[in-house]
Amino acid sequence: MKYTNLDQIQATGVSHNPSIRKQVMLGNGDLKNLTNFSQARFAPGDVAAAHSHADMSEVFFVESGSGNICVDGVDMALESGVCVAIAPHEVHEVSNTGEVDLVLTYFGIRV
């Protein structure tokens, strides 16, 4: 068992853009095949540049705010309650197009 509380987790930068802050609730190795379970905050204008993962799928859930996700050239709106699943090799870019923080809870699963 692992018990965590966001209020007690230090925020760090995401690898795609260090100005985007994340809190890792579960890390690589905490559960089989899970790479991370985290919450990220994108300030207005922040972008996690286009990238893909050969070895994992990712799932993003929008807690609050608004933005855009572009997956293999297709733009989709991000708003509270939206869930997006990204398959391995799909190129994806996330941006905050709103005026308040975009808060995403997300996890990766190694394939």
C-alpha cells in the first residue's frame, strides 16, 4: 500500500517543459506497468511540446481549466471532465489556451 496527499508532494517540472509543474502521486515501479500517476498544472500559455512514447500509453483527465490537445494532427478541446487516451507512438501536444491554470490528472502504462 502507498498513501499520498497532494498537499504534501513537492511539485517538479515535467520533462517536456519545466515550467509546467507536476506532483507525482505514484511513480515508476509503484505498481506493475504504471509509469506514473500525477497531476500537472499548466499556466496560461504553457505548452507540452509535441512528442510520442514508444513504450507507453497515457491517459489525461481534465480536472479544471481549458486547453487543447493535438493528437496526430487532430485538435481537440480540453475542458473539465474530458478524458483522452493516447496510444503508443501517437504524437501529442497539450497547451493551455485559457486564462486560468489547466489542471490535468494523468497516468502512463508501459506496454
